[in-house]
Amino acid sequence: MLTKKILMSAVLALSSLSLMAVSSNSFALSAEEQKGLDISLESKKRDLGWQDSTADMLMLLRNKQGQESTREIKMKSLEVLNDGDKSLTIFNKPRDVKGTAFLSFSHPVEADDQWLFLPALKRVKRISSRNKSGPFMGSEFAFEDLSSFEVEKYTYKYLGVDELNGVTNFKVEQYPVDENSGYTRRVVWIDTKEYLAHKIDFYDRKDSLLKTLTFSDYKQYLSKHWRADNQEMINHQNGKSTELKWANYNFKTGLSDSDFNRNSLKRAR
Amino acid sequence: MRDKLYNFVGKNPFWVILVCITFAMVAGIGAQKLEFKNDYRVFFSEENPQLTAFESMQKVYAKSDNVSFVVVPKDGNVFTAEHLAALKALTKASWQVPYSTRVDSVTNFQYTYAEEDDMIVEDLVMSTKNLTSDKLDKIKQIAISEPLLVNKIISKTGHVSVVNVTVQLPGVDPMAETPEVATSVRAIKAKFLEQNPGVEVHLSGMIMMNTSFGEASLDDGATLIPLMFLVVVITIGLLLRTITGTISTVLVIIMSIVTTMGLAGWLGFYLTGPSSSAPTMIMTLAVADCIHILTSMFYEMRQGADKRTAIARSVKINLQPIFLTSITTAIGFLSMNFSDSPPFRDLGNLVAIGVMLAFVFSVTIFPALLTVLPVRVKKQSESKKDIMSKLADFVIAKRKALLPLTSVFIIASVMFIPNNELNDDFVKYFDETVPYRTATDYMQENLSGMMVVEISVKTGESSGINNPTYLHSVSDFSDWLRARPETDHVNTITDTLKRLNKNMHGDDPNWYKLPDSQEMSAQYLLLYEMSLPYGLDLNNQLDVDKSSSRIVATFKNMTSNELINVEADMIEWFAKHAPQYEVDFASPSLMFAHIGQRNIISMLIGTTLALILISILLGVALKSWRFGLISLLPNLAPAAIAFGLWGLLSAQVGLGLSVVIGMTLGIVVDDTVHFLSKYLHARRDKDASPKEAVHYAFDNVGRALWVTTFVLVAGFAVLAQSSFKMNADMGFLTALTIFIALIVDFLFLPPLLMLLDKRKNVAAANDDVMSDSASRKNVEVA
């Protein structure tokens, strides 16, 4: 146990170093670009070391007509240092997709690896990687909005400070590196105290405002890791919205790589 | 009162001119507020049931405003590496169209196939670099056998394809958004053509149609209104030979139009295709007032009166008839308020306002101008009067033959009225000179029609669409629909599910069938949905709760009635085979198909009301209910004959034509009023026999009648040149009706009067005496 802790802190230190390396490698950046990058690095750094987590998610879909639809999902995540995180998503509702499980290995720059287990077919199917801009379960969240934040996914530009609900925020513009992204840019509001994202504006491929994501009810876990209980995504173009409500967060539950592979998909619940 | 009016005008001509022009200018400023609404939805009122159904469907699924690039490779083969590369580039460029939310083309079609144990979802055309002829052939086979694509995105033979851009207008500034999209799309087209000289591109779709509404009207404004001014100047110049008169008339017309359009702006009107023809109509109708005043004035001057006296007498003589004809015309146009289509209500109100303003101006600033400006009288040749006199002799001599002949003609024409068919095909609202029309015609010939019906089949329960019973119903319905001869294309989720089932079974064609359990179907869809990129999701086919799905059926061009029949058949199919589902049918095509019927019914009520009002007015003005009733015949016959002839010529009656009866009623009444009042004047005051009275009427108003008819027919014939077919047909039929009205008044009414009046003398002599004494005051004005 102790050795594991030591090992862990060593890895943490290493990855902090590598984050700094990202920072210092990026020469020839303008002052705004450097500051935008630094804020994002700090934000990522402050959350390092959560190891793994489980949580329940309720997804509420609304259309312009006022119709609602809910999805119930269980999420398991594994922190992967020096690469994107791994996640396992298990669907509980709608009933006809109960037991369906989705495994994703996200990567900072290359396409993510994704598999879906279909209980009706009792088979695991690989999913096309070009879907990152596509909607997750028919919601207003795209795959790329839900996958873990990695510093290398974007280039940055600091836009200034902005007051949001009485809190001072950095405003940082992020430009996706991957050309398969559905966005030209995102504008993120990150508070100056805890370095948490509070709001993100998404601009589509023709650079018009597409969606706004708002985070609320941040709670701190293990005196370190902040998670928002509520995320609301509003699509300005089609008038639809999706709300994510998180509950039962647990950290460091002892999940390991073996819980996140094709075989584990079939027994996930 | 009549004396006082001109006394004042004659004494203070400059003041009158100043006040009128100031009024016109102040009102005219409002014209800046006028904006053109380029959206087909303006044809429907808020409470229109088809519009409401369509709007709620658009809120549940995705909106369906679109632009289609119809791309035609000149070598007739879409499937060459070069052309596919071009299509790929066009698809990418189309994402840059403002407000675009989805782009569908052959190249980005989400092709699914099995590869070992995996299902691959990717663009049908991924890379165009190493396309061998084998690969090209494979792509072609996939495309032309895919039910989602064929006839919609690609032609059966693969010689034409479409890049369809779905646009979601935010509706914040609707007047600016549509042109913004159109401008962008045209720029993309121009650039594309520059880079691909071997290609032809047509632009179609709702956005282009909406753009055409505005542009056709603008073109009209630039060509028709100047043409109309030319007609006015030539008519008055040639027929009345007066420069001052022409200038003054043109001024009255301009002021009537400017003031009306200005008031429209102040009152918050907006312009639409139909209501943009208001200026042309006002211009046409305003001329008649001036002609009457000029004719009488010149008559007086030729008789030896000085100018001021002549003007005074002319105003005095004409005030009541002009007022009467203006008010009947206004009533006729106001009957358009019964229309179900707001643009026609606006048109009716605008022209009614314009006609009343023209009346006011022609008895104020018009005589004032004539007073101030120099007027010379040329000796008029009397030949015209001779013609009228000869015509009168002819009509009186041949009355026994004319009455049956004209009656037979009227009855024969009326018999063709049932030939007419209600039809509102919005594509045909534009003539072939409008690019949207040619593009859409081309699309209809090579791919699919523009008749689209969206069918939402609802289960009322979450995930209900995955139920095998539901899927089988939807699939059976789609098959039934496809088997109909008028169907071009059916877009249904069941095709996608069948394909996925096949993919999941190693692309075995035997598995091209619906999954047999709810879970299976739900999980296939989940897998598929999770694989789709941005903008190509299933939101346009499924609602958020997966409780209902939308089938989109595209039909060949057909008439409104045929489409309504197809709709009825579809309703019946569901009642018979799947009564447990709530089904909604909606689309712009259906909206237009139903508006004709709704409009005809409401316009009949409006026209009847106008007819009653006008007849009462005539009865009062002629001081005889009997003649009021007789006048009904020549008032109604022209429209009846015109629609009968239309039944032979075209037989397609749409929104534009359904208002013609009400509109022309107020105009054709004028001829009858003038003729009958002169006839009665002769009968009552001059003790003339019916024959003499007919002769008298011809001599006195015959010429004025044909001059005004000439102007009216010319004016509406100018409108008939509009590239906006709705206005053009309306103009043509109105011109035809007015022309027929003159013939009826010259050839049918006089023999009828000679016949009926004789009997009346015998039957109701007393009544005649009564009405005679009562009418004495009235006749002096007639």
C-alpha cells in the first residue's frame, strides 16, 4: 500500500514535470497564448491525482416543444497519466438499452478508442473514431464535450478577466488541435481562485455560437477534487438543451486497468 | 357642398396644392418603414391549422428550411474521381453557409458496413485520391441502391446529385437572414463553377423560394411600375391630348401611391408578393377618376365655358359618381379581408385606401392643378362619337339577335367554370424566367418533385419506436406509399434499421429486415447514433424521447386536390392498419394544398357580402330597387364568363385567382352605374323610350367607358407581365373580366333593358312613377 503511494506520488511528480515540459516546449508563444496555456495547465495540475472515480449521471433531454426524455447512466473513470483518461459508461435507462456499456480510451491528440457492448447481441463492437463531433446518446453533448480535458487537445489564447455571477474568471479561448473536432473554438470561463471551468461557449465550424455549457453546484471531494453536480448544455441553434445531474461521487475506489478493457465491458453493471 | 368644394379649391389652388403635397410627403415618410417579408409562411394566418401542425412538428424534430445545390456534371456521370472530389469540396463549403445545421450529399452519406465483427460507419466517399474504377463502381452501386439517397440526393441513373443544406434561421431578423443565406449560397456556387467548369449548378429549396418572392417583386417594381406610367401617359396623351392633364394625372397617381404606401408603413404593414402589386393596381384605378373629370371639363370648355367654370362644373357633375364608383371599388377590395391568406387582406386594404385617397386627390389637388396650369382645348374630331352612335344603332337594331346570342355565350362560358381546379403549387407561383422555377423544374424532371409531406407517427411512450409492432407498421406504410405511382421518395427510420441489422450479421442480405426485439432495435440505434458525426444525427427523424418518428414522403408534382386525396388515403391507411398510433401530417405543400379550399370558401362569403353591399348602394344611387336588381346580371356575368374562359385556358385556380371575383366586382360595377344612370336619366327626365334612352346612354358615356376600360385593361395587363405568376394570373384574369364587363355592358345590358323595361311599363307603371319622382334630384348628377 505504502509502495503504491510512493509510486503514485512519483508518477504525479513526473507528470507535473511533463506538464511543465509542455509549457516550456511551447516557445514562440505570444503573451496571451502563454497565459492561456498557463491557466489551463494550472487547472489540470490542481485536479491531478484522483486516481479513479465512480458516479451516477442523470441525463435530461429537452426539445423546443418542451418534450423531455431521461437517460440514467453509471460512470467509472480511471485517471491515466501522460495520456487521456479511460472511462466506462453503463446505461440503465431507457430500459431497452439497459446493460449497454461504453468503453472509451481518450487520447490527447490521436482519435479515441471506443467500444460498445450490446447485451441484446451479446457482442462488443468497436465504434468509429470520427464521431467525436457527434452527439452522445442523442443529447446536446458531443463525445468531445464529455471526454477528459487534456492540455494538448487545444491551443490557447488568454482573453482577459470577466465577472461571472460575482466571481472573477479568466476568459480563455481554446482552439481544437484535431481537425475532426466540430468546433472552431471554445471560450472558457475559469475562476481565478480554484481554476474551475464555470461556463463554456462552443463555436461551430462556421464560427457561429452553437452551444453554451454552464457548470453549477461544485462540490469538493477528498479536500482536493472539485466536481460540478450540474451541467447544462443549451443549443442556441436548435433550441434543444441537455442537463446532466451527477450524484454519488466516489474517488479512489480501487479500480484498475483490468476494469477497463473489452472483457470488463460484458460484465459491467 | 359640391359647389363649396370647388369654390374653395378654385380660390386657394396653391394652398390646396401645398396642403395635399405636405400631407402626401408626411405620410410618404412611412414608406421607409416598409419591409419585404420573404417567407412563404406569410401566406398563412397564425390560426391556420396546417401551419400550426407544421410548426409544432418542426419543434419536435429538426427544422426543414433548406437550400439544394443540384449539381449536374456535363458528362452525365456523378461517379468520377474528379466529380466526387468536387462534391466533397462543395459539401465542406456548404457547412459555411450561415445558420446551416446539416449538409447531406453523396459523399458524406453515413455508409455502414460490416468488417469482421465490427460495424463501420463512415462517409461513403472518404478519400478521392486513389479511386480505381472498381471502387468508383462500388460507390455508385451503393448510392443508387440506397433508399435514403436515390431520387433525393442522387438520380436513379447517377447523372445528377444534390447537396442539400438544412438551415435553421434564428428568426431574430427574418428580413435579413434569408438574403444572407442566399448571398452565401450564390457565392459558393460561383466559386464552385469557377473551379469546376464541367459542371452545371441549379439552386432550389425553401430558402431560394423565399428569396425569389422578394426578388420577383423587386424586379416587378423596377419594370412594371415604369411600364404602367408609360401606359398612363400614352393613354391620356393620345386619347385626351392634353399635357397639363397628363402631368396632373401622373401627379395624382404618384401622390396616391406614395401616401398609401407611406400610411402602410406607419400602420405597420409589411410587403409580400401579392401586396407588392398594390401600387400598380392603385395607379390603374386612380387614372379613371382623373379621366372622368378631364373629359367633362373638356366637354364644358368646348361648349364655350371658361376654364374655371368648366372645372367647377366638372367637379360638381362628377363628385357623386366618382365617389360612388370609388366606394364600390373599395368595398370590392375590402372583401379580400375575408381571405385566409394575410397578404391578400393587406393587398385589399392597401388598394382600398389607395382608391379612396385617389378620390380625395382627384377632387382637390387635381382641379387645383388644372386651375393653376395652362389648359388649351383642341377641337376634337367627332369620329369617336360617331362610332359610339353607330354602335348604339347596331345594338338597338340587332337587339332581338344580340340578347339570345350573348345569353348563349354567357351560359356556354359558365358551363366551363367546373373545369377549374383548385391548385396552389408554390413552385408555379413563379414563371420560367425565375431561376428558382427552372432549378425546381429540373429537379422534378431528374430527381424528385417538390411536394413533400412529413408524417409523424407517435406512440406516446418513451422508446416506443423500438417496438417491433411499431416498426412493422411504419415499414408497411412506407412500402405501401412507395408502391403508389405518385411517390418519388420515402425517408423512414425503418430502412436504416434494416440496413443496420444486415451490417450486424456480416452484411448478409438475408438479414435486410427489421430487428425482431425492442432491445435489439434500441441497441442498434444506440450504436449507430453513437457513431455519427456532427450534423448527421437522427434528430430529424426521431424525437428526443424516441416516442415518435418522422417519415418524409416526396411526391411528383400534382394538384392541390390530388395531394389532399393522397393525404386522405394516408389517414385511411393508418385508421385501418395502425389505429393505435396518433399520426400528424404536415408540410408547406399541405399548407398550400389546403389554403386554396379554405380561401375559396371564405372569399365566397366575402364576395357575397360585398355584392349585397354594392347592390344596396346601387339601389340607393339609382333610386330604384328594380334596376339595382337588374344590374346584378351585368355585374356578375363578367367574372362568371372570365372564369369560364379560364376553365378553357388554364383551369388552375390558386390563391391569387380566388380573390379576383371580389376584386373585379367593385370595378365592373362602375360601368353599369354609368350606363344605367344615363339610361334612367333619359327615361325619367327626357321621357325617352327605352331605345332612345339606350342611344342616349351610348352617346354620353360610351366613350368614357371604353377609355377607362382601356386604361384598366392595360393596367392589369401590365400586371399580367409579372414574373410572380400569382400576380400575373390575377392581373390577367382581372383584365379579362374588366374587358368582358365592357362587352356585356355594350351588347347584353342594352337589349336586356329594352326587353325588361317594356314589360315593366305594362306591369308596373305605378312603381315607375314613384321611382321617377324620387329620382329627380339624383339624375342631374348622373
